Amino acid sequence: MRMPRIATCALVAAVATGFGVTAAFGAGSAAAPIKLGAVLSLTGPGSSLGIEEDHALVLKVAQFNAAGGLKGHKVSLKIVDDQSTPDVAVQATRTLIADFKPDAIIGGSISATCLAMRPVTEAAQVLQYCLSAAPITYPAPYYFSAQSPFTRWIGDVPIYWMVQKGIKSVGCLYTTDSSGQLTNQVVQKAATQAGLKYASQSFAGTDTDVTTQLTKLRGAGIDALYICTTGAGVVTALNGVRQLGMSIPIWISSGSASLPIASLIKGILPSQGAYTAGAKIQVVRKLPKTDRQRKLILAFSKAYEKRFKEPADIFSATGADVFNILTRTIANVGPGKPAGSYTSYMEDKIRLTGVQLNYNFTPNDHRGTDLDGIVNRFNSSGAFDFVADYAPGKIPRYAEK
């Protein structure tokens, strides 16, 4: 796993604060700068997401400003570490709004920090673009959220893949934390709507042996196992699969569809494979040359790898898309305008082919995207192999019925 990053590069002026480290980029333009604040998880449990997002923003600012900006407006960016903690994220947001006066705030990296920040940004009437798949409740006058809808990514894609494989019964092994319980609920609903038999077993995140739970699932006659957890829980589950010699297909929650997790589990993968709802950026060189995002993803991936000496992943792709959306919006409307004018522009004008996804916002959809049903397979090199790409309209909405 990568260590948390404290400083970004020579272009950054790092300033220690009471709530983390900030990074500021000078605009260097006669026109008013686009001022973006970012509250990211650079340390703590969410750092594997936040560091990638930070890298993407650093790269995009450098590229954007070097190209002269947009309509004469360059970007001034200030990044703050929320330590993956909602309370710190709230404090950081308040301080950014008071001291930096951003046109928009990017973040947090995880749902808990995003949702904690939202009352602060709404009270201050500052546009917030969350980087996680956090749920959106409407009305949302100044709030947007990235990533595909949770129910689609977690429930619909894997269950559709299983249906296509002729699987009739699925077992979910989930952790007892709130994330694991929610995943179990979504998968159960999707499986039931698709006509699959469903069984589940839970374990604590601190458990190191789940063979008892897996034995019960096997006794229920499951045709596939869904590991409905992330991080260390995936390691525990895969070790149990190996101990019991289970040969059924394995699906791993998309919350673990990242290169750090792929590297973590590369030595314990089952011979029958482990699959996930991943991202195009993870398998871009294996995509068909006719794919409309391929050239865009390749350009970003090459620049990212050249600068940071590591491959771009799903969260860096999301950071790049959010940067592109916000700079296009603020440059066209004008920096320093009311947040509602940015919201209206995004709802009316933003139709973007992105590095991660494709975006089309409406007043009732501040996520602006469905999903590309990318199925990837974890491989023994610590990366992914491309398996399938289902068009958004092809995947039934099992979990939303």
C-alpha cells in the first residue's frame, strides 16, 4: 500500500494548519482566478482514495494553467487533509470558506466526510462536489456527488454478470459495519429481483478466520460467492476460500476495485478468478480502439504515470473529471458568482465525456451519470484484466425496483 503523501511537488506551497496540510497554486493571470478548495483524505483509512484524487488535481492544475487556463481564468487550488474524519472535514470546510473563499469545494473523499460537509457548504451557499458515491437527497441546490450510483455498481452489475453466467444462487459474506450491512441489503435486493436464491453470513472486521461462515454458505448450495466488504476483510475472505478449496466464481465488491487492493491480494487469488465492477482506466490498453473514452483515458494515464511514477486508478480518474467539470463551469459563468449560477450551468450545459464516466446533469440528477458496466478480473500481477463492458441501458435496475 502507498504511504500517505505530505507534500505534492515543487509547485506547491505547503502550509501547516490546525487541521492538516494545505497546497496553494498561484493563478498568475490577469483575469480573476478560479478558486477551488479541496478537502481530501490524505491520511487515515481513506488515504488510498484521497492521495490519488490529490495527485489528479495537482496534475490537472499544472496542465490547465500551463495551457493558459480557460477564457483567461487560471486556477488557484487549496488542498486540505481531513484525516478521513468527519469532524476534521467540517472544520477544514469552514476554514476554507472563511479564509480562502472558494468558488467551489471538492470533497470529501469518502461518504462520511462528504455528508458531514454538506450542511456547512449549503449554509454558506458554496458549491460542493463530493468525490464519493455518497447518496444525494433532494433538493440539492449546491451539492453534487461523483461515481456511479451505489446500487448500480454494488448490486446491478455483479448480479447481471451472474445472471449471464447462468448462476442461480449467490452467497454474500459481509462485515458487520454499516458499509457491509448496506452492501448486503443492496445485493440481496438485486439478487432477489433477478430471481436468484440468496444466502448471507456476516463477520466482524477484526475477525481473521471466516471458514465457519463460508462452510455455512457452501452448505446453502451457492453457485457464486460475493465478498461484500473491502480492504482487510477481502484478504480474510480469500484466505478462507483457499482453506476450504472453494471452486465457485468469486465476486469482490467494487469498493475494493482499486490497484492497492489488487496488489494486496495478488498472491491469494483463487484459480477460478475473482471479479469486480471496475473502471476503464484500469484496463484502458485492453479496451477496443473504438471506445470513445479510450484516447482521453490514455492521455491522462500517461501524463499521470510520468509525473507520479505510478499508474492512474479509479479515484484519480474521478478527480480529473470533477476538475474538468468545475473549471468549465466556473470559467464560463465567471469566478466569484453565486453558487446557484454554477448549479444552473451544470444542469443546463454540462455534457461531458470523462476519464472515469460520462456526465449529463439535470435538476433532478446531480450525479449526472449512470455507469459503464465494466467487469474486470483481478490478476496475479496486482492489476486487472478486462472481461466485459455492458452498456448502461443494458443492465437492469434490479436494486431500485
